[in-house]
Amino acid sequence: MNFDYSEEQQLLAQSIRQFLTKEYTFAARQAIIESDQGYSEQVWATFAEMGLLGLPFASEVGGFGGNAVDLMPVMEAIGDGLIVEPYLASVGLGGQFIARGGSQAQRQEMLPALVTGQCKLAFAQTEREARYNLAHVACRAEKTENGYTLEGEKCVVLHAPCADKLIVSARTAGQTTTADGISLFVVDRSAPGVTLTSYRTIDNLRAADVRFAGTVVPAEALIGQEGQALSLIEAVVDYATALVCAEAVGAMQFANDTTLEYLKTRKQFGVPIGSFQALQHRMVDMTIVHEQAKSMACLACVKADSTDADERRRIISAAKIHIADACRHISQEAVQLHGGMGMTEELKVSHTFRRLTMIAQTFGDADHHLERFAACG
């Protein structure tokens, strides 16, 4: 298999990294994190101008019709630069629900606005005690004469504070953990009855617990068929899992590069510590783990759009298992080889450590995906 990017993908990756080098420095990122919004409207507009927001969407809505592999260089750059803007939430999750399951009216209303940066989305799925079970949905949607009324709560909804609309999973039939009876709805973040409790995650992203209390949505807010949303949720979450694997690869690359540079410059007993053979062996192990992770992320992105659900689940889980282990290994080694300063706020590697730690848990940790991989036979 050829793991090299095409010429177009390489040019895209180069343009993104040039932007990050000039405009998204570590100091600039710190200022964005400390702002009230927690992200930059200017950066988001630049993403739209570069075509990044429309990359995976059809030309009919202003996109470029790319696949998950086309998004790999973008996600690697996001991982390298530790970008906190809601790219995954809007493009990799929310936009995918509309593109794959939305009505023609929903696609025409939201996707062009997403592509131009005018609409940001977030996926409200996780609930208390659900852990990684996508079928665990207690939030309910009662059908009314003119639409639906939502009651319930969602936890740790990434980028909900900056989203214009939420893609919400709610149960229209069945018990809390049954596969059938789950529906998806488009809900305005500012709709009556929607309450957000916002906070910052350990890796400096913004998230919120979202409460729906008598929130009324029209019938047109339903995505796809009522009660049949689980398969769509699984497909989109697998797609996003592949993308976050690619993000991890970019973060690992930075961790390796900055650690190697530190070993070359930090001196002990009058010589660079990189001359010590024991540390050289650890650096080589980190490089090997990164290369293996990159291969698995590439395979995951290749299969992310597969129509064979069983094959997609098996490959995505296999990739996430390895990526989760690689995140732990490289992040911990990078910090240890930097010594005590590796945990300081002033050093970017400590923030990379946090992001890699969170990626290892996002959309299922290694134990969860081991179980799912085994279930695939």
C-alpha cells in the first residue's frame, strides 16, 4: 500500500502548516484559550477561506467531495498545532449527520453555511452512565401535533458553547439501552428550554452539559427516519474516530520532534543527553510507535467511508486500540525525557500530553474497542 499523500494533499498540508507557523503559534493559541469564547472567529474564517470546512462535502453545497483520507493532512495539522477550533465537531460529526442522513432542505440550509463558516455544529450524544455505549439514550422526544418535545440531559458536549445548532440524539420509543427507537434532531442552541453549563476540558477545549426542558422542535428537525438513527450514529462516530486517529498522529509527530530537539540541546556532564544510548533507544521506540500509528490511522481513514459496516467497525476498532496505546506511550515518554519541565504550562509538550491523553479516551478507550473488535469476529 502507498502511504504517501497525493500532490494535492501535500499542497494542502503545506498550506495548513504555513498558516500554523505564521498565525497559530503556541502563544497565539494560549491567547485564544484564555479568551471568553475559547476559539478564534478569525481562524475559523481562515479555515473557510482555505476550503477546509467544505473538504468532505459535495460540490452542490459548496464543498469539494473529499473523503476521510483527504482530511488526514488537515487532522494531522490540527494535532500538531493543538488547534482548539471546533473542526471535528462541525465537519467530522455534525456536518456528516446532515450530509448522510439529512433531508434535502436540511442539507441546503446548513451545509453551505457550514462550508462558509457561518454555521457551527456540535453532537449531543453522551449521557451519564452511558460510557461508550451509543445505544444508551435516556433523553426522550415526545411526538406532538406539530413536532417533538425534548426532555433530558447530555454530558460533555464538545464545542457546544460555540455551536449554532446541536445534533441531538433522543429516544422516541423503547427502553434506555435498546437499539431501536433512537432519533436525531437539529436543535438551535438558543432555543427555549435549552440550558448549557459550559466549562473547559483538561486539554483546553470548550464543552458543556446540555439540559433540555420542554424544548419544542418542529417535525422538520428530525434527521432521517424516526427511531432508526443508531446505524447512522455508529457510522458517523466511526468516521470521526478515524479522523481523531489522524489528529493523534500529528500530535505524536510534534511530541517526537520536540523531544528529539531537546535531547540534542540539553547537556549533562558536558555532553548532550541525546548521546546517552539508553535515551537513544527510547527515542527510537517512540519513532517506531509513531510510524505504526500512522499506518493504522491511514487504514482507518481508508475504511471510514466503507459501506460494509462489519469491516468498518473491525478496522476502526483495531486502529483505535493501537492509537490509544501509542498516545499513552509517546505522551508519557515525551514528558519523561523532558524531565520536570515537561509538565509546565509554558512548554507546548505538556499540552500535547494532555491532548493525546484525551484522544486515547475519545470515542472509546482501548478496552472498549478490544471488546468491539472481538465481537466483530
